[in-house]
Amino acid sequence: MTNSTRTTTTPAGRAGRREWTALGVLMLPLLLVSMDVSVLYFAIPAISADLEPSGTQQLWIFDIYAFVLAGLLMTMGSLGDRIGRRKLLLIGAAAFGTASLIAAYANSAETLIAARAVLGIGGATLMPSTMALIRTMFTDSAQRAKAIGMWSGVMTAGIALGSVMSGVLVQYFWWGSVFLVNLPAMALLLALGPFLLPESKDPNPGRFDWLSVPLSMAAVLPVVYGLKEIPSEGWHTGYVVSITVGLLFAALFVHRQRTAASPMISPALFRGRGFAPSVVLNLIASFAMLGSAFFTTQYLQSVLDKSAMEAALWALLPSVPIGMAAPLATALVQKGVNRAYVVTAGFAIGACGYALLSLAGTDSLWLVLVACGVLASGIVMVISQITDLAMSSAPVERAGSASSLMETGAEFGGALGMAVLGSIGTAVYRHDIPASAPSAAHETLGGALAIAGQLPGRTGDALATAAREAFTSGMQAAAIAGTVLLVGAAALAARALRSIHVDDK
């Protein structure tokens, strides 16, 4: 056996030092890929001053990464199953590192947009490959559950840390530094990956279904685009048409998978008893997590009048209990508690977080932070357990496809959460803002505060106060909707998972 495939698992199938070291190497690029979702929050003003992008170019600089990532997840998961997950991971790491270097020194908006697109391609290879390799390296169910719990925690922490890191780097260095931090981790992965990571792939993958690639992208991208724009722009016809077109292509994609001789996503994945419920519950969990973030980030900055850096630092506090949530859930399951009870409890805890958020007023910093911590802790408990269930239910030869489906569902869930809860909050805001307020103030809280700053004395103060109260009322209404959703999700999890027991494979 060659060095590239040798492992240190014990005769009982338990992973040894080599596998845990390899997991540590995998966590670094995973952290950076998740951080890149939010890393431009504070860098955009500096980029705008330097590169002078148009309004449309600025939107593409910010959004192209997430769009490409979401659109290619299923393709890359299936490709990894065919050519080898380690090979795809290393190719993706090289692409991610190269694109990071180009982005850091981009001298035009067009170059930066292209580099961000390549970063999305690299991210789409890294995310399903890391999970598929965990499924391969950790054959013992207890160890795999711990490893997946760590994976879930790193993914959640990365999104929170990205904005803070970008703020610190932009304050002390130039904006390109937010991309250069990717290079050491990718270099480490490229250096150690060939020696620490075992190669794995489907021994009989069949021919790659090239037609499914454009079909999957045509299904994912229009839906994600429409859902991401609706919270800020409203339910305009163009966005509804975009979502409808995406759903039509989704139907074509599903038909193709059911009829093709070698489909990109095998329908057999859904025959595993735990897989389909896991995909649905994962989507709901992502809905709840990102739906709340739409409000809390604005609340900290615009209602409490914190600077962007202050808001980001305060937002780190809820991350403290999140770090204990996944290990606690894993420990409970390993001590014999039915996984259905743990997932149900996670959704119930998340519902409590939303319920606390519904009580927030215009000066409730600590209540909002506690609510966010409770909500996120419950959701991370859910995600860690249903991810483990999904990967355990899927055949190891299709681990990449299984991981990519879970992550694509999470992208849909997050976009849907922001669209639905954001629309609820916006509707309440527009209802509660005084009819006498200027028309621009009826659109968004940011617009209202900008106008209030231009008005004299008490008139401006009154508009700002009214707008903050209206936004808080919208957040309360969305939180009530989130509470109802998660109570329903808890009941669904209790029913769907109570009789599912997955044997180690």
C-alpha cells in the first residue's frame, strides 16, 4: 500500500493520529471558505475607493462568490466521487489560492469579479470534498460523529469570523490582505494533503452526465438570485420570474436524474431512510439561522447605532455557546439518547431563541445577543446530527454527492429564510412607519436614517426614532414566525427520525 492511501486506523476500525491530524489540516481551508462568504463586509468601502466599480460591479464583487459556489456544489460533489475526492480537493485548493492572490492585487473591478468567481469554483470543490473525506477517514460511527460536529462548528464560526477579520485587516492593512490570509492554509493543504489524506472515489461511477451540469446550475442560480434580492428589493416581477424559471429547470434536472443511465445525483441516495429527512431538516435549519441574521446585523448597527466594527465584535459573543453545542449533541447521542430527541431538542432550543428575539425592544443589546446565542446553539445541534445522519445513510462511494446535496439545500434554506422572514419584517416596517414620512423612508431603515440625518433637529430625531421602532416591530414579527417554524420543525423531526437507526458502514 502506498503512502498516499495508508491510514492508521486500528484493527477495530478506529481512526488514529494520522486521521485526526488530517482533519485538522482540512479544517483550515474549510474555515477560510466559509469566511469568504462574509469577508468583504468591511472591505467593500476600501475596494470602492480604490477600484471605483459601478453600482452593478460592486454587487457582483460581493455576490458572485456565493452564486458560483451554490451553482457548482452538486457538480463538484459528483465529480469528486468520480475522479477522487483528494484529487479534487487539491485542485480546488490550488485554484482557491491562485484566485486569492489575483484578487488581492486586482487593479480593476473586472479582475476582482473574475477572481471572486474562481474563488467560488474553488470553494465548491473544497466543501463537499472535505465532508466526503471525513466520511472515508472515520469509519467508526462515534469518531465520525465527533469529526462532523467539528466540521459543523467550523463552518458556522467561519461566517461569523469573516466579517470581524476583514474589519481588523482593513483597519491596519490594505483591502487585499483579506484575500492573502487564504494563502498559508491552502499552501499547508497542498503540502500535507498528498501524505495525510487517503484517496477515495466511486469504483464504478459510470459516465459523467455533462447535460446535468448546466441543468443543475440553471436550477440553482435563478432561485438563489431571486431569493437573495427579495428581502431588499421586494417581490418584483423579475425576481418572481427568476425563481419560477429556476424551479422549472429544477424539475427538468430531477427528471434527468431519474432517467439518465449514470445520473449526476443518484436517486438511490434518497432510498437511505435517514437521507431525505436530513436534507429537509438541514434546509429548515439554514432557513432559521440566516433568516435571523438578516435582522440582527441591522439591529446592532442601525437600531443601536453601533459602528460596523463594534457590531461585528458584539456579534462574536453568541459564538461562545455555539462551540459547545455540537459536542454536547454528539455526547448525548453516544450515551444512548435517541438522535430524534436531540434534533427535536435542538429545534426547540432554536425556537426559544426566536421567542426571546420577539421580546426585543429598541434598546435590548443583551437580550438580542442572548437570543442569537440560544438560537444558533440549537441550530448547530441540529446541523451536526442531521449531517452525521445523512453521511451515515449515504453509501461511501457517493459521499461527495451526498455532501453536495446537503450543502446545496443549506444554500437554498439560507436564501429562503432571508426572503421570507425579511419580507415579513419589511411588510411590518412599511406598515408601522408614519404615513407622513418621506417616501424613501418607507423602503428601508437605512434609507430612513439617511433622510433623518438631513432633517433639522427634532424632525430628524422623530423620524429616526419612528424608523427604529418600526424596524424592531418587523423583527419581532419575523421572530414570531421563526418560532412557529421551529416548533413545527421540532414536531417534524420527532416524527421523521424516531425510528431511524443507521448502522455503521
